[in-house]
Amino acid sequence: MQGHLSPFTIPAGAITIHIARRPRAPTAAMRVPLAADVTGDVLRRDLAGPFPLCQADDMRKYVIMGIQGSGKGTQAKMLAADLDLVHISVGDIFRWNVQNHTKIGAQVRRVMAAGELVGDDLVESVVRDRLTQHDWNFGFIIDGFPRDTRQAEFFLESYDIDGVIELDLPDSEVRRRVLNRRLCADCGMDYNLIANSPKVPGQCDMCGGELITREDDTEGALAIRLRDYHNQTNPVLAIFRRKEYVYTVDARPSPEVIQLQIRERLGLPPYKG
């Protein structure tokens, strides 16, 4: 089985975007200095108020959460495919902007070059701008946001969401999956040696390029990511659970089985494939 090439995949020297989460007091209004949509058009907007309220009964609005390697992107795409939902991935938007040399991408590159983390303001401005495009006539599923309790509370005030999907994956399984990931150094094709290994070991099925390990897929780096994820995500999930929005799904089975579980929990029609 061949790997899956995402339109946002970045080839050799794959870029890892780290998001800073700075504790701040909640604010009723925030100003957005700069934002860019996924088409690359840079928009300057001065948004003094909160996200516009979107509460139409015929829309579905979901948040999907899970540790790296849990399959958030795969499940979000499957859910969006036949429900006409827009999949909004904060990581994909940043990677696209870096790859296409937009102003947002330049900001992210400068932050990374300084050894710093992408801050909340930039994350929020990108999410704000993306959601205010209103191209999600039937709703959206968002991953990569919210990232802290302040963002979660603000998001709940602004959007009448229908559910938060938590993909539950033990840390031991995360390690097994992540440490078996490979990336083609030439075309950027993603592989997992467990589920979709290449036909020729160490060689990309698509272009014949060398398969390499992502530079941040090491035991040490993964341990830090797991610790940070649990410390930062558990309080966010606690806020959503108080509203009875969270639907926890076992992320260990095959993608098709996980999708079936998600749809059963949310009362959605079966996946059409």
C-alpha cells in the first residue's frame, strides 16, 4: 500500500512547527495584526470583536483532538469528505505558508530561526482569518486549536460547536507509530513502516527517493511532546467535558473502524468511502 501525499507535505528537511502556549488572562476582544488564508492571499484585518457567532441548525462544527500519531488528520479528512465539512488544520496552514513564502511563512521562519515558538497571537490570528472566510457552508472540523484553556473558553463563546472528538491513544502506541514514520527525502511522501511500508525497503514507491526519519522523531523529542501534550491538553478537555461535548474514541484500530466509532458516537450517517 502506497503512502499518502498531502498537498501540504514539505519534502526533505521537513519543517516542524512548534506552538507556544503562554498563560494569559482571558480577553473579550483581541486585535489581529496579520492573517493569511490557505490560498496564500495575505489579508490585513483589524478585528476588534470576537469570532462571529455561527449557530445555524444545519451546520456541523467539530473539534478533533489527539496526540501526534493518533490519526487526527486522517479521521478529519474522512469525516469531512462525505459530509461537506471543511477540514481546518492549523499545522497545514502554517506549513503551506512556509512552503509558499508568504508573509505568515516568513514570520514562522523567523521565529524558528531564533529558536523560539510560534506564539498564541499568530495561531489565533490564522484561525480567526480562516474561519471568517465562511466557505464552510455545511460546517467545519478543526484540528490544532484550541491549544489552551483561554482559547477553549473563547472558542466556546464564539461557536456553538456540536462535539469534541478525542482520539485516545496510549503513549506506548504513540511511540510505536511515531518512531516507525518515514519521509521521502525527494518528494515528501509519508510512510509508516507498520501500516504502509514501501515495496522496496528504504525507497519511495513514487519517485525512488531515500526514505529518512523525521529529525524530531526521536525518543527524546517524543518524550517531551508527550509530556507537553498531556499537560496542555488535559485542562482543555476538562473545559469541554464540563459542557458534555467530548466523545472519546479508541484510536488503536484501523482508520475505518475508528471512523465508524466516531460516527456512531456523534449520531452521523455511515462513512461512504
